[in-house]
Amino acid sequence: MPDKFAHQLVHYFKTLEPPKKLPRGIEVLFPFRQKAVMEIVEVFLHKFFTVPGKLALGINPGRLGAGITGVNFTAPRQLREACGIEHPLGNTTELSAAFIYEMIDRYGGAKTFYRNWFIGSVCPLGFVKAGKNINYYDDKDLQVAVTPFITESISKQVAMGFDTTACICIGGEKNFRCLSALNLEYRWFTSIIPLPHPRFIMQYRVKQKENFLRQYLAAFGAP
């Protein structure tokens, strides 16, 4: 059944249950509960994913990318222009999505890239505090509260049959440190390859963007 893997991914996102009892003042970013977003995610998954490749894991969705589209590191503009998926979500972009899709374009385009890689997140739901993104590891109480959710989510993804010889960790030292600590316990991946976060690159190292693009393409094994 050609769509079996895509159906597994759709089921994974449809059945996500947000972690309970978050610290006071922190709200969950849960785009998949919106019917329009979930419909877009289904189209995306059925268009690009027929067999498991390897996993790349970001931190958690943010308000301006996956928080809108449901697709990691993919803002509305990239969803339409690079992935060829029409939608009613406008045409905004954001720095991380711009960098990732410049890399994907140089890799050979979305179809070629997604044949080999699925980009998920260590924590598949994001968080907002005082109207701003907050990473799962930025607040100690939040990290403790969501760790069972994180381990269950990664275990479910690995069980789908991804190649676990290597996982790319997108998001700098803190995300890499947290994922590595969990991997020591759960042994999901043989190795984890860290990459700096695209937003950091585009905000603070944009003059070195070409070097970072080459670093990404080498890590992803660009043809």
C-alpha cells in the first residue's frame, strides 16, 4: 500500500495529545486541532512521503512557521511556492523557513529532499509565553512537564520505521544536549548530528550563510 507510511504520519499528528499541567502562564501551540491546518498537513504528507527515510528534529514549532501551517520549518509562502500546495493561510514567510527552503532547493527541491528526510521536532507542539515563542527547554518546569510527551512522541516516530543510524538535530547546543541525554536512555539513534538553528544563522550570522548552507547540505548528504 503506497500511502501506508503517509497514513501513519497523518495518524500521528491527528492523535497528538498536548501535555497536561503546564506551568502557569505558558500556553500550548497546537495548530493540528484546526481543521484547515490538519487538511493541509494531510495533503503535504501524502504528496511527499511514501517510505520512511531519516529523521531531522528541530526544537518545537513556532508561531510564524509550523504554528500556522502545521509543517515544520515551512511558512505559508514556502508551502505554496516550494511545496506546490495551495492554501488559505496568506503568503507570509519567516527566517527559519527561508533558510531551510534555500537549502532544500539546492538539495534538489522538496520532492527529492523529502524522499530522504522527514523534519519533525523534539517536541511536536510549541509553547507561547506572554505572546512570544518559548522553547521546551527554556523553562525548567516546562521541560519537566513535557519530557514524557517528548519521549512518547519520538518513540512513536521511530516505530514507523525511520532509518535510525543517524538523526540530525536542528537547533544548536541546548536542543542537542537535551536530545542526546534522552537518546542515552532510549537508544533511538546510533548517532545525532547537531546543526545550528536557522533563525540564529539568519539573525546573527547572515554574512556566513553560504558556509552554513554548505554545512547543512553536507549533513543531509545532498546528492
